[in-house]
Amino acid sequence: MNFRNIGIVYGKELTEWLRDKRTLISTVLVPLLAFPILMVGMTSLMTVMIGRAEKETAKIMIIGGEDSTQVLEKLRRVKDLEIVPYADDWMKRISEKEIRAAVDVPKGFDSALGQGKELTVKIYFYQGEIKSSFGANHLEKFFDDYRDSVISSRLAARNLPTDIIKPFAVKQENVAPPEKVSGAALGGLLGYMVILLSMTGAIYPAIDLTAGEKERGTMETILSSPLSRVDLVLGKFFLVLSASLSTAILSIISMGTSFYLVGHSGAMAKKDAAAFQLHIGLPAVLSVFLMALPLAVLFAAALLTIALFAKSYKEAQSYLTPMTFIVVIPAVASLLPGFDLNPKLALVPILSTSLVCKEIVAGTFHWNYILLILLSSSVYAAAALFIAVKMFQRESVLFRS
Amino acid sequence: MIEARSLSKRFQDKKRGEIRAVDNVSFTCQPGEIYSLLGANGAGKTTTLRMLATILEPTDGTAVICGHDVIEEPEKVRANVGFLSTATALYPRLTAQELVEYFGRLNGLDELTLKKRVDDIFNRLDMNGFRDRRCDKLSTGMKQKTSIARTLVHDPPVMIFDEPTTGLDVMTARTIITFISDCRDRGKAIIFSTHIMSEVERLCDHLGIIHDGKLLAHGTVPELRAKYGEHNLEEIIVKVVGPLLNNAEA
């Protein structure tokens, strides 16, 4: 191994890499801009749309209730509701969004209330359609308030206090510190994103430096130099690793900035914005990257090996695209409830790293697992790198035709 | 010097089974000599040259270049060889100068020597007009000159050229041929393959005719002319290879 030669190969690959527009777009521009645009844009748009839908007067229809003028009169006085005349095709009108909801007032509603009979008021709406849900919510709130007022007047008529129907209250109180709350919600996501991005960031350079070289006819040129195959692989490997890590780092910076902007923009209600205010410290983020480093090495070496086997850029793409699923499945699995670290899972690559990252971000450091996972994933990474070197020494792979 | 000793290369093909691309080929080329390999496409010229350049490893036999065995010391062999073939393309996103410097550094040249060497080669090959132009923006002739500069930057004692003038215009081809001749005058051992007989007549000291992986005839141009009773090199090739083609067809 000659470190000078590895450095020369790395420097040349870096120069070419930075001069490739496709690289700059996929590795730098997309990760930097995609998250802010998506998150700030989408949340702002959603806030505006939802706000507008909430402010709009909801058109609703009343089914029946002709004999209950009292409740109908109260309904007509509700500010945010516009009652349209009854029509037999009310269901179709809800589906076609002409009206938001319809309410079925049972026959003899007013008189039944006076007699203390139990009744059911049905509200019809279109599930999944946000404006229809708002209309139904308005109606439900009206009937809830109306019921409460009826209960209050019944209690008053019997000279009973209102707390007789509410002997005690129940309230949930959070004891977890803020970093644990956001850790549970977003911690798994951070590890998952770093793993996935180190994989996707490595795909394009891995193809370009192997199958791309074969396609451009430069593989034979470099093989005719006195450079050893080991130095050649390592030079290329370090470039793929750099691309992989820089994609992950840029994306995480970009994600963090996006969360910050959304959480502090004032566009969202305070309650919703709190969910976007991360309480993940720099040490936790650095620990996640440290844990993901052996995985990034594994990805870089494995992708180089597979892409080298391909004869052309296109063929390499068809080999590597399915690899994303291999990474996504265990990484997603780690986010599911029920997957907790144990000595066996600690040996499963990707899944173990994703699980331990979730714990680290939530502020829990299981040192025995951390060491075991670092060790096992380093062994896998070293094996992948060894195979990559061996593949670069095989004529049948280099000159596959 | 170059010495091929019973060089052989077999490939496995799924459909055709074992293919003997090169079969027991031996020849030598001394410093200050040009040895030309002639033969049809698929005869085994490129595979032979690739084995000499250590890009492929011989299945049997070996070759010794400047005292280094191609199997035992491939990296030392490559340090003594400048190899140019139709398959040795240039890095499109590097400039001509960056590309030549890259190979100079890989050959262990220090920055001072590298600068002198690059300036010298760029002057000799009249390349200063495009030294800062990216390789993907160069014409075919400029690319070939850059490739030659790449093979020469470490001043190797052995040069291997596989069809160096293919696809070039007359003027660029002439520059390359003059250049190869110049390399011989500087005492380099040169082996090259071509389909252009005028180049062979102008340059060659020795030539070998290869067909179906086997070296069927070799010697100096006058020796082969005397042996086959033909002046024209094409006619000599037909006389050497023709009977085998007729047998195969029969």
C-alpha cells in the first residue's frame, strides 16, 4: 500500500467528481435545497390552506327536524354554518363537495329532549376530505354544546350542582425532558436518514468510478500505470466514502435548518411548531455519525464492488437501485415498536445501527451494545473492502464482456 | 528490452468454451528497435500487447521487460512501459496537462522533474495550444497526442503502441509516426501493431505475423521478402495466412 499514490488517485477523482454537474446536483444541491423547500414550502402551504378552510363558512344540510324548530333555530344562528335547503341527493352533494356535511335530526327531537328520552343525531361527512371534516366538527361541537346546556338546565331544575356529573378530572402530564420527547419522535428518524443518505450518496460516484470508467474506456488507461490495484481501489473507495458522508452531512444540516425554520417561522400554531423544535444536542448528532461511519464504509465498498461488475453505467444502475430497498427495510423496521436492541440484533448490519442511533438521540447510551455494533459493522465493512480489492484484481470482472 | 517467452492466453466463453486468444508466442525486441505485430482483427495482437503491458496475466509462458517478469513484478514492468491502445481513453473532465501530470505523479516523478518533462513533451508534440483544454473538448488528433504524452511522461525505455494511428488524419498520423521513429532513435524498444503497411515499411526493424493466436512468421522485412519471394508486405501476409484460411474454409 502506497499512501502517496492513494492520495494522488483520490485527488484526481475528487477533481473529476467536482467538475461533474450531475454530481453537484445529486450530492450538493438536492440535499441542501430539497428539505428546506419541501418542509418550509409544504408546511406554509398547509397552514395557509387549512387556515382558509377553517375560516370559510361551511355549507351544511339538515335532514328532517321539521317538528323541532327550537334546535333548528339555534343551528341557524351558528356563525360559521350556512344551512342550505334540503334536497334528496344530499349524499351526492357531500361527495361532490357542494356541501360539507349533513345532519340528521331525529323526528320529535325537541319534544323528546323535554321528556328526557335518549336520541342519536347523525352527522354525515366525507372521510379524508379535510373541508368536510371541518364541517362535521362544527356540527358536532354545536350539538356537544347544546347537550351540555340541556344537562346544565336539567341539573338546575333539580337544584343539583353541575359537578355531580363530573366527580373527578383526568389529565396526562409529561415527565420526559424535551430532548427525550423529540428524541422519541425524531431520534429514530435521524439515524435512519443518516444511514439512508450515506447509501444514496455513494451510489452515483460508485457507478461513475467503476462502470462509468469502463464505459468511457479509461479503465485500461489507469491499469497500464504502475499504480497497484490496491492503491487504485483505496483511492476510489475514499472518494465514494467522502461523497457518501458529505451527502449525509449536508442533508442533516439542511434538515436541521428546515426544522428550525418551520419551528420558528410563526406560520404554525405554537402547539404544532413545538413538534419541529429539535432538542438534539451536537454530541448526539456526532455520535450518530460515528455509529454510521462503519456502515458508510460498508456501503462504499459494497457498491464499488457491485458497480465494478457491471459493463455499463446503465447496467450498474439496475444493480444498485434495488440495493436501496435492502437498506430501507431494516432501517424502517428499527422505527417500528417492538424492535429493541438485544445481543442478536446487535449483529445485524443496518438494523443494529439504526436501533442504537434511536437510543443515542433519546439520550440513552448502552455502551456494551455501542461497542458490539461498532465492532461488528467494522468487521462487515473490512470484509466488503477486502472483496472490493479482490474484485479489482480479477480480469473476468475488469474486462467482463 | 522485450522478451516474450511462449506467451499464451486462454479465455473461457459460455457459448464457445475455451478460446486460445494467444498461443505460445515468443519474440524479442532490443533497445533501439521497432517490432511490429501484424494480423487481422481478432488474431491476438491486442491480447499479446495487453499481456506485455501486464493489463492481462498470461495463462502460460511469460514475458520479461527490462529484466522484470510480467507475472512476478507487474508494477515494475509498468513503470518501464508506455502503453497506448485504442482502448486507453482519456479522462474527459481533466485537462490535457492535468492528465499527463496525473500519470507522471503515479510514476513517482517529483514536481520539478514533472514540470520539466511536461513542458518538454508539450513542446515536442506541439500541444501548448490545448494544454488547458478539457479532454472531452479535444479533437481526435489532440486526444491521441495527449495519450502519447501520457505514455511518455515517465520516459519509459519500452513503448507499446496498439494501432496508434487508427482514425487519425494524415497530418496527425504523420506526427505520430515521426514521433515513434524519434523514440527508436532515443534507444527505446518499441512494439506496435497496425493495419497500415506503409507504416510498417517505414518504421519496422522486425515484424511478426500473427493469426489465430499463433505467431506464424517473423523476421526482418528483407528476411521475410526473401523467404516468401514477395516485395509487397500485404502479399507476404496473404501467403502466410492464406493457406490456413483455405484449410479452415475447406
